[in-house]
Amino acid sequence: MAVRHHTARRWTARVGITAVTCLAAASLGLGTAQAAPGTPCAPTAKACMDLSSRQAWLTDGAGHVTAGPFAARGGKSGAATPVGTFTVQKKVKNYWSKAFDAPMPNSVFFKPGYAFHAGSPAVASNGCIHLNRGASQQFFDTLQVGDRVQIVP
């Protein structure tokens, strides 16, 4: 049932909590930038990494989680993982880092020098995102060049 309220010489119809919530969200500009349910990232991100909670997800790019959360770890102090929205640039199944003389299996690069890859989520990286072997395989198999990924603090 609609209830009419007189506010500042204007009549406004409000229909329960839903209308109030929608009006508040619209006035705050929340309609277009809400996170995908279950993640702190935009619905369009196909991969999401939350550095503070050390969790990562895969989504369908329309706001639905398809896998995760996975234990994940970003960069150590002095070698931070970049925060922002990026696109997958390339994938290399058995990448070898010349800079660190180390294997980086299932690498999904989202910025030059930065990738999701297999590594211990218990150990901070040099800026990449460590996922256990199974999770890194899912990221490698699911993400495609051009897919949007988001890293949040």
C-alpha cells in the first residue's frame, strides 16, 4: 500500500522498505557500481582478488560467482600487488621467471610482470597472486585473454 508524505512542498509516494532502499541507493549512485554478490569486486570482473582477506574468486562476468573463494596471497611489503581493474594479457602454462629464477605454473598475466599463478597462499609473493595448484589450474582454464580482473585492497 502506498503512503503519501508531504516533504518540502512535494508529494512523494513510498512503498515499504524496498522503495526507500532503492531511492537511497539511487541518490548515492550505487546502482551501477555494486559488487558481485559474495565478492568485493564489480560484477563485470571475471576474476576477483581481495588482498586484505586473502581470497580470490572466479565469476561469469555478470555478477555470479562460479568458483571460490580460494585462498590466495598477494605481494609482500615492498613488492605490493597492484590494485585496480586490469585485463588478462596472456597465459603461459609453464612460465619460468628469469627475474626470480623460479617456476610460475599456470600463469595468467593481468599486467606486465604480474600474474595469478601456482604458489603457496601461505607465502607472500613478489607482487603476483599465489594460488594453490588446483585453484591456479581453474584460473588458467577459465580466464581468457581480454577478460577483466579486479584486485581490491
